[in-house]
Amino acid sequence: MRNPIRVFRVATIVGFLFPGVSGVAQTAPTALPATPAPAAAGAELKDAEGRPLRRASTGHITNYYEDKVGAYTLPDPLVLRDGRPVRDATTWFDQRRPEILKLYKTEIFGHVPATAPKVRWEVVEKNAPALGGAAMRQRIVGHFGGAPEGPAVNVMLYFPARAAGPVPLVLHITFGGDPLLAPSPAPVVAGAPSPKKSSDMGPVAEVLARGYAYAVLRYTEIQPDKAAGLTSGVIGQARGSDPAAPAADAWGTIGAWAWGLSRIMDYLETDPAIDAKRIALVGHSRLGKTVLWAGAADPRFALIFSSCAGEMGSALSRRDFGETVDDMAAGLSYQFAGNFKKYAGHWNEMPVDAHLLIALCAPRPVLVTAGSDDLWADPRGEFLALVAAGPVWRLLGQPDLGTTEMPALDRPVASGTLAYLEHTGPHAITSLDWETFFAFAGRYLRPRK
């Protein structure tokens, strides 16, 4: 039986993952008092650097210091639940991957119910000129359920005007509407601050110029992003008039959003203008979590680009840094299955962690990006999750991240099938992130010129 991966400090994680390899470089952390000074009534709790802290209902207080991360043990991606090692691709796909997927469905994101609504697709706009004639636009509407007044998702499709034959596509789930109504992210120069305003919008003209089609949707048209919305959207459609409380393993909003992306994929497979074997899935923040789960659950997506997904997405949950399971269970539990809440204060008892979510996408390419100002999402924890997922790619004959050393800011690591970038700046998808995506995706999706 293989020993579990034991982690005591960031600098020693690699020694356990890859014996004989030097640890991840880190800077000396600033000292932190064992307990932050009590805040006056009504005052905001802050750390020694003036950063806001949260006190969870479990009593846990936000940590932003590497020497306070503490010890944790990661589940080994290549050891079955019964302790047997995974030594070949057949065992991974037939046994280990299904058991990890089942754990995520039961304990974290929930199962899609048998009563999930059917989707009827309608093309309401076709071949409309856009971008000064450089693109052709379509609008398709997915109607959930049979009621005319039921929820519907609008998907805007942009095609290069001179596209020849089926083209690869970037499918982007966003917080906003049509990206042509908002400016693209400002250019980012290596070492310079990124734009202050957070953005998840895609640079449509650049996507099309690279030979891709672009599809964009607003996530809340699938399912409202609030606990009170669990009686509406596709979750409400699935529940119908049933007054019973959802089961502990019922889907939350992330599961519903991911399910919606798969239903869009169903439609895209019917469009002869799209090469459905070359579809990249893009999402930011909680939608970065969503695309990781969608890519894990649905292997039809060819490439996953997850931006700043953080806790319960691309960052290791057992690492006590930034947002924690406690924070999410307290304020965002509606995004998950009911079973998720029992892990508040018991992170090490979770049978999964971010590296296993990422590993479910193997051997397909995965890009994770982070922001240096976005400590809440734990950029280092996102990098370490990719490192810990790497053995699965190597087992399947694909190159992993290719390094165990945390890269410098604005220096992408993207030579393998796993890729990582920490841009200088905020919780956003920047132009540098998009440039990294184009270079990375171009090796796998190969759009025609």
C-alpha cells in the first residue's frame, strides 16, 4: 500500500510528492501573532498588514501567512479507496476516476437528478453581421422544461466571417452579458500592475482573429446565484412542486451551472459550423469552479481554462490560507450538496481536494490562472494543486506542469498539458491570461488560419 502524501510546509510538499526533488521556493513570511488582537465592537478584524480577516462560525480566522498554514495530508490520486495502487491507465479510468467522481457527486457538488428538465433549443438570430463585418453572430435560446414561461438561457455565438469548415470554439460562462458591450481587458506588461477593475469578459475580436468561434452566456440564466433561488431555475424545475427538503447529495448551483454547460455542448455538437471535438471551456471565480466540475463530469470538453477559482475549485482546501471550507459552508453552501457543510471545521476529513478535481480532467489540457492581489483565492495553493495532480497526467503518458518551483509573477508555465500563471494584480482574467490561453490552447486545438 502506498503511503499518503504528507505535507508539513510549502517548502517540503515536493519532497513527499516527488522524493529527491527540491521544495517549492518561498519568501520568508511576516510574523503573525498566535491570536489577532480583539476588535472593538463593530470594528473590522484585520491582520498585521491591514488585510481584512473573517471569523468563521467555527472560530477559524483567516490566515495569509505561509508559516501558519500548518500540516495537511492529501489523498493520493493514484491510490484506490481500498489502498491498492493505481499503476495503469485502465485502473485509472475503470476504477479510480469513477470513485473520485462519485465522491464529488455525493459529498461536494451533488448528483444531477433524474427529474432535471429537458432542453429545447431555438435559433432566434442567425448570420447577423458583427464587429464591422469581421464576424457573424447567432443567438440561440435553450428553453428548460415544457412551460413557455420557464427559465431560458441565451447563448451568443460569434463566428469568424471567413471561416472555412468547422472551427474550434471557446465556450465562456460569464457574470455579465454580451461582451461586445464591455471593453476588453487592458494590456498587461510583465511586472506592471494589472487593471484594478475585475473583469471576466472575453476579447471577442482577438478570439475570432485566432481562428476560434466564441460562445458566451450569463450563468444566472441557468440558475440564480442565491440560496433563495433553489426553488427557481433548473433546480426549481427539477424539484417541481415537491415540498420536501433537498437530499443531502442533491445538486447545488455549481452543479446546475455545470449541467447547463453540458446541455449547451449537446447543441454545439449539432452545429456543422463547429468542431465539437475542439471546444475550450472558460470560467472565472465561482465560474472557474464550475468549469472545472463541468470538465470533470463531461469529458467532451477538450480544454479547461479556470481563472482564480480558489477554495473548492483550483486551490487546495487543506491548506489554511485565504478562504476556507468554513467560509464557504457558512455563506455559500447553496452552491454545493448539503453534505458539504459537514466538513466545516473538518477539512482533513474530506475524501477529496482540488488536485483530485483537476485530475478528473486528465489527460486533457488544463490552464489555471491566479492574481497576486487575490490572496483570498490562494495562488500558491492553486499552483500546488496542479503539482499534486501531475502524477495522473504522467501515468496517462502526458507531460504534467513540468516544475515544482512556484514561478515568478507574470511568467506562465505552460509547456506541459497542465499550465499555470499568476499575473500581477487582482481577481480577474487579464490580457496576459488570455495571451497565455491562446498560446496554450493553440497547441491542442490548432485552429485553422
